[in-house]
Amino acid sequence: MGTFLGLAFTLTLLFCVAQGKVLYYDFVVKETPIDMLCETNRTVLTVNGLFPGPEIHAHKGDTIYVNVTNIGPYGVTIHWHGVRQIRYPWSDGPENITQCPIPTNSSFLQKVILTEEEGTLWWHAHSDWTRATVHGPIIILPITNYPYKFDEQHTIVIGEWYARDTKAIIDEALATGGDPDLSVAYTINGQPGDSYPCYNGLMYNIEVVRGKTYLFRIIHSGMNEEMFFGIAKHNLTVVGMDGAYVKPLKTNYLMITPGQTMDVLVTANQAPGRYYMVFSPFVDTNAPSNKNVTRGVFQYNGNYNHSETPVSPELPGFTNKSDAGNFTIQLRSLNSKEHPSTVPTKITRNITITVSVNQQPCPANKTCLGPGDDSMHSASLNNISFSAPSISILQAYYNNINGVFNKTFPDKPPFVFDYTGNVSALGEAAFVSTEVLMIKYNEEVEIRFQGTNFGAAENHPMHLHGYSFYVVGMGDGNFSDSYVSQYNTVDPPYINTVGLPKNGWTAIRFKANNPGVWFMHCHLERHSSWGMDTVLIVGEGPNKDQKMLPPPHHMPPCSGS
Ligand SMILES: [Cu+2]
């Protein structure tokens, strides 16, 4: 009887843990005046008038309903970055992949289903370039304990600020094939800091107490540049990434890509004073880039000369590819008893994808502003430059509507060449199409991303929706089968965005146990806009709990359908 009661109690507890709480948030997308640097009287799209947007707080396993109302001038979508949305792609958000945009003056009730995620994630717009100002944190607290100790926690959102409307920027760039405008500043929690003219005292400033340990939840919501980060004279200990724990990694700088989050402990153990905390771009390309830095201050309380100029951290230089790589390859998942790693080891589907920056010839009778002023910028995966359809792929798939996409994204590059060598004799045009990668339920999938030397080669932060994946290997040059024996299948990091090194390769693994339609793309916006994207359609299993959940009663309408 006692055992029975104990079992019943345990089952009840498990049930409660699995169910979590139900939370409600209201998001209103609207034009908001934000004064930034020397410009005033400009409005940008925000959620609830905030830049960065409101923070969602939840516990592991909670379900969050967000009623998104759009009163902005054009349609938008919202994505919950890193939330796996198990069996429920309907709320995932990428425009014309899982939904059509929420039209002006209407709402979409989105259901965000947390399961195993624990740590820091974020939400952002996923239509054209509106995510520049439409983004915010998702903080997921553990149900019981953290696997580390700290005294206070703070969220740090890195943003990238543009001098004019970001939708106009990308619409124009895609029309001419030219380079989109560069951002003019990087921001920390919406504040540019004192490295910019007219910053008006808007600088992120945290007052700390000597001896205390601070947890910084860092979210890179910038658009087009990876970042180095450091705090003068203070060590950083990375303890989490992309909503999962990592083995504590002690370092004096981070390299974080757009799309990634990192949870970092910092102990205030230096002489009382003011110390700069700095984000500085990692620019490993000869493409144009914003080479500004942004600064905040890590400032001790107490008696000392508060007007002294803060000390600066020594960060890797803008182009320091080896320091970027050396940081990334040290990351390991926690792999503890409470947080075990479950790396797939019986791979049933092995996919190789080349990742390229391309150019397309300028159509006749058109003026183009791409490379040489006679071409259009483009980008591709396996030489296919993704063209988004005019209705959602998820709705076409679910309703068996033909002619919206092809199920023919290849498992291998269309032809073999020295990917990272001299490619100047090869044509740079890619095949423009809507090709989808079909994957069977429960396959153990490996994807080897292979960077190529076409165009302006650089690091590509590859992001997959609906999953986190284990990064089992990474290196420079062309991938070789002999690298498989050196994979880390014990404690590789479990993340949703991985920086594919410039002219290098990265291998990821995941078990395809989340049926649905899932976007996969470079998280540099200009590359994604140029076609460095594809979609994974993961099929259903035979059991009821292995199938997609039904759609909500209301989805934003698709005018093309
Ligand atoms: Cu890219």
C-alpha cells in the first residue's frame, strides 16, 4: 500500500512537472518613437513600445500563450527562438514557412510549448528585417535547482541599430541585388554607450557589490555580425548556452553569433572601480561590415573616484579567426546525471550541405548593384538559393496543396569540388527554387555543413527550428570521412545555432523525433534574405503521440491560397 501511494505520489509529481503552468502574455506590435544617437523623431517597430521588447519569464515545462496583435503598418510574424514546440510547428513563426504574416489590425494567439528547454532563449520577428527592433528575452527557470551558484541575474540583449527603416533597407537591397545598408551602432539593452557621438548618457551600467557573483543572460539579437565580448580584468564562466547547460568554461572573452545565447557567471572580485564591458564585432570577411564597438560599464559600489575612465578589456581583434574558433571548440554540454547528453550514435541519415555566398547574373534590361555592378547578391545551401513561397509551406504540407514546394533538397552537394580552395574558375550562380529536405520520423540525422570559398566567405551561424542539435565536430578546410572517428559523442554542446567556420566544416546530430515543418537557415540576415535557407519536413510516427498536433482555430490568412 505504501509503495502504491509512493508510486501514485511520484506519478502525480511527474504529471505536474510534465504539465507545467500556463502563462499568458500580450504583445502589441506597433510603431514607437525611439531617439537613438544623433537622430530623433524616428519611429521603429517594437513590441509594447519597448526596445528591446518585453521579457517572458517561465519555468521549465510551462506553456505560454502570447496574444500577438499587430497595429504596425505591415504584416509581421513572431518566432520563439530555441523553443522546440514539440509536435506543434503552427506557432513557430517564420514567414511563409509555418504561417503567413499577421496582417495589420489583427491578432494571432500563439502557443509556446516549453519542454526540456532550461536557461535563456529569445523571441523575435521572423518576417523581412523587422527583427532588428522586434525581439526580447525568454527566461526559463529550473523547477528545482541551478547546477551553479550566483547572487543576482541580469539579461543583456545585444542589438544592431540601423539609421532607417529595416524593411525598406532589405526590400531595396533585394530589388537591386546590392548590399543592404550597414547598421550604424551596436546596442546593449537598447543603449549604444559612449563610443558613439550623441549617445546622450545612454550606456548600460550595472552596479555590483564586491564578492558577489552575477549571472548574465546574454542574447545576441544582432543582425549581421558575430561578436566578441569581455569585461576588463574579470573572468567569465560560461555555464549555459541556447537553453541548455554547459560544463563551466572559464575564459576572458566570448565569441557569440547572432541567434545564440550564453549564460555567463562573473564574480566581482577586483579592486573597486569602473570596468568597461565591451562587445566588439568578429569580422572574418571582406564584405562590408559595421566595425564599431559598444560599451557598458561594470561598476562597483562604494568609495572610489567614480569619474575615472573605465578600464578596457583586451579582446581579440576584429579579424581574429583563431581566437573565435578556439573559444567555440572548448564548449561542452554539462552531461551530468540530472542533465545527461543523449548523442545519436546510430546515424541512419547522413546529409552534407554546402553553404555558399553566390551571385546571380543581372537580368536583361535591369540595373543591378551587386558585385561588379552587373550582378545580384545571392546565397545558397547545396547550390539551391531558397525562394520562399507566397503561402506557408506548413499549410501546403498539411492540406496537401501541390505546387508550393518540391521535396527534392538533395542529401549531397550537386557536384564535388575543392570547396574551400580556389573556386574562381567555377560559376557562382545558384539554382533558385523552393526545395525541402524530407526526413522520416525518428531518423538519427547527421548534417555536415561545408563552407565554400565562393563570394565573400565567412562564418555562418546556422540555425535549425524545432530542434537543438549536438555539435559533434568542427574544423577548417574540407570535411573528410576520417574526421568521424574524432567526433565528440560524449559531451558535445547541445545548441540551436552553430557558427560554421569560414572555409571550414561543422557536423551536427539530432534525432528527428519532432514532426513538423522546420526552417533551417543562416542567422546572418543578409545571407538568409539572399537564400541561405531550407526547410526540413520531419514526418510522423505510427503512434498518436508521434503525430503533429492539429492547427489552432485561427491562423493568419494566406492571400496566395
Ligand atoms: Cu551566412
